[in-house]
Amino acid sequence: MVVVEQLNRWYTIDKKRHQILKDISFHVKRGDFVLLRGVSGSGKTTLLSILAGLEKPSSGKVLIDGEPIAKLPDIHLSHFRAKKVGIIFQHFNLIDSLSLQDNVLVPLVALKIGLQEAKAMAERALKSANIAHKSEAYPTKLSGGEKQRGAIARAIVADPPLLLCDEPTANLDRANSLLFIDALHKLHQEGKTIIVATHDPIFDAIDFPHTIIDLKDGQIV
Amino acid sequence: MNPLFLNNQVIVYLFSEAALLALTILLFAKIVKFLWFWDFRSYSNRQLKLEKEAYLAMTIATLLFTLKSVLLIFFVHTIDKLSLIIPGAMCAAGVISANSYGMDLLFIKLTVIFTLLLFLIANSYDLQAKTYPLFRFKSWVLIIASGLIFIEFFLDISYFTHIDTSTPVSCCSALFGNLEGANPLPFGLDITKLLLLFYMLYLGTIIALTLETKTITLLTLLLFGVIAYYGVVYFFGTYIYELPTHKCPFCMLQREYYYVGYLLWGSLFFGLFFGVIWVIMSQVGYNITKAKWASMLLLTLFVALCSLYVAIYYSKNGVLL
């Protein structure tokens, strides 16, 4: 499902190279649940952004479902991302001026699906994330937990096989974090491949099979 | 110093062309780098950087096409205005013939637009695939376009520096008409043979496009382009102006003739363009049937429009010019 080989990412600022990721290589099989752990600044978010096709690597191979996402032309990349990858962000990244239902519809724009079908898909996703009762509400009127469930609905609306979560519990209390983990577990049981970047110790207690990748200073340890 | 260089429009035009030349040099350097180092199978830093830079280069090329198209219209407008200060010139056609560089410059300008349009079409097909299958092809097209733009700039400077404002130029009827010393039809043709060739080459092009025979299509398109130009200037144009001695390719672009020249020359240019595009893209494995049909449609429109002016004149007056 995910193949990463000799991945490097660096930024050059004032002619000085700052290495963010160094020679990262790992494979994730379809249906795996992976915890990407590491302290702040260890490169988790950068790695996740590259896996999501939001950022390009400096060198190295990244294949998602056999597609070299760093090399796809833009028009294919947007389509690929909308179809194959769901992303849950630390700060939810919901658009405040759109209702929750419209937020969930946004990823379907790139797939050029008819409005009726798209609405039906959004409704299913909202139900699945247990937030259908708030579909008409605007993000500013939602609690942190509700926003996170809205973000889950948006991530799964196109039924992507891969879910990427970046510090998903950082803005949630313990009860909501546990509910979120429960929701992820359900999605995992449905066959989704899930990669969670986190340094929240609450994930240490999860009791279903998972793989851990520890990152330190941009390298796997 | 040539007083033409004090003309506002000439200054603006030449500065704009110089700016585009600088952009072309930048583009040329990038394309050479692409052709030298491009290896799509590689995941190295250099290749990933080249893929990012390719977007920049393609954007520059698209911008170049847009600005070159605008500047072509501005160039025609500028030389038309110059007819006021060049003795003997009545419109742009007289000014463009003020020296030997003028027609070459106009031809190069059209070829640059043509080449950049070819690039745009190849680029759009290339980006529809995931592996840039036309990357090298479209890069070579840009190399050719860059070369043509370098030549164009040289011709721009040569043309404007060699216009002598004290020597009268031949224009319109004097240049093309039946007056003493007027240019005869090229290739030893007379009007009957010219018209015969005009309609035969049109039919030949349509048949070749229908049968999808690439070499014959290319040949008939190029021949038709040449014959069509002379056909309009020496025969059909006189029916647009309703004056047998007025043999000018430019005046029909003006308001007095309802700007019909834009439709006429535009349909010929794009008709030829789409036909040639169909041939070239077929050679690299893309059979663009839309281009083929567009070519047939536009060339038919061109021939119909030419013929219509003759038919209208005949039906109104009962005689031919």
C-alpha cells in the first residue's frame, strides 16, 4: 500500500541545508495500522505531508498503491489525493464559512461527482462518524470533539483506502481522544490502512494490532 | 539615429520584444537543462527538482505565447501607424515592404505563434498522462521556438533600423496592381491557373485529411497556404475591395471592410495550423481527430468566404472584375 525508500527532505535557508528527514525507508501493507511516533520537530508532519502528496520530497521514492505520488502531474495528484487519501489534521482545518455538510462535500469536488450522489456520500460519511445530527451546523458552533468527528467524515467521504492523521488528539480531551481512537479502530476493522503521527501517550494503550515507527531527528530509530 | 526610434509605439514594441527575449533566454537555458538531465525513472534530487522547474518553464512558455500573440497585433497596429510618416505608404502593407526584412519578419512572427501553439497542444496532452510521454518532444518544440524568437528579435532590429523615411515605398495598387512595373503573379501563373490550383489544392487537402494520409496532407496544406495567400491578394481581395487594382493583403483588416480580413486570414491560419497539428501529433502517436475536423471546417469556411465575395459581386453587377 505504502512504499517509502531512501526518502530525504531538506530545506535550504541562507545557503544552509536543514535536513528534516534522512534516508527514511519503510513499507506499510494494506489494512495496517501504523503509529508514527516522535517528539515535536522529529519530522512526523513533514513525512505525513509527503505521504499525502501535499509536499514533495527532496529525493527518494514514495509509492502509494503503486503510484509515485511525488512525480504525478498536478491534475493527477489532486484526483489521486481525493480518491486514495483521507487526511485528518491536528487543527481539524474545517472551513468556518461552510456548514459541516458542505465541508464534507469539498473533497468530492475534485472527483466531479454529481451533487445528488455527493450529498448522499456526505450523509453516509457524517452518519458513520456519528455527527449527522450536526450536518447543518457551522464549525464555529461545534465543540472540539464534534469538529474532529466532522474532520473524520470529510476524510472518509470518498472512501479512500488510506487515512493519514496528524496529531489528531492534540486538541481533544481524554474522553474525546478515546472516542476518536474508537472511531479509528472501527475504520481499521473496515479494512482501511491508517497512519497516525502522534506523540500523545494515549495511543500507547491501544489494544489492537499495530506497527510502531519511531522517528528521531528525521531518522527512523 | 533613425527617427523611427523616437516613435512611441516603436519604442514600446521593441522594449516589449526585448523583455520577451530575456524571458526566452531563461526558458532556453531551462529547456537545455531538461534535455540534458531529464530521467523520469530517477528519484534523485536533481530529477525531482527538474520536475518542479518544468512547471515554471511551461508557465513561462504559456505566458510567452500569450504576450507574443498580443505583440503581433500591436506590431501590425504600429506599422500601420508608421504609414503616416513613410512616404508612399498607405497602410501596413506598404510599410512592411519598406525593406527586405519586413516580409521575413512577418513570416517569422507567424511561425513563432504557430510553434508556441504546437507546444501548448503537446503540453496539454503530455500533462494528461502520468509519465510525461511527450516531454522531450515538447522540449524540442520549445528549443525551435526559442531559436525562432532569437531570429525574430534580430529581424525586428534590422527591420526598424533599415526603414528609410526619406525614400518613398511602393504600396497597394502600385505594388500589386496593373501599373507599369507592378509585380507579376509568382511561378509564372495567371489568374485562371491560380484559381484552378486554389480549388484543386483545397479539395486535395480535404481528401487527404479524410483519408488520413499524413505526408500528402502536409504537402497539400503547405501548398494551399502559399496559393491561398496569392489567391486572396491577387484575385479574391479585389472583390472585397470591389476594385481590380487594389491588391492588398492588409486593408481588409480595417473597419472600411468590416474587419473581414481577420475572419479570412484567421480561418486560413488556424485551418492550416490544425491540419499541420494533426499531422505532427499523429507522428508522435496522438490522433487528434478534433484538430483534423477543425482544419477541414476552417479551410472550408475560408474557401466559402473567398468564393462568396466573388458570387455576391457577380450577382450584383453581372460581370467579373
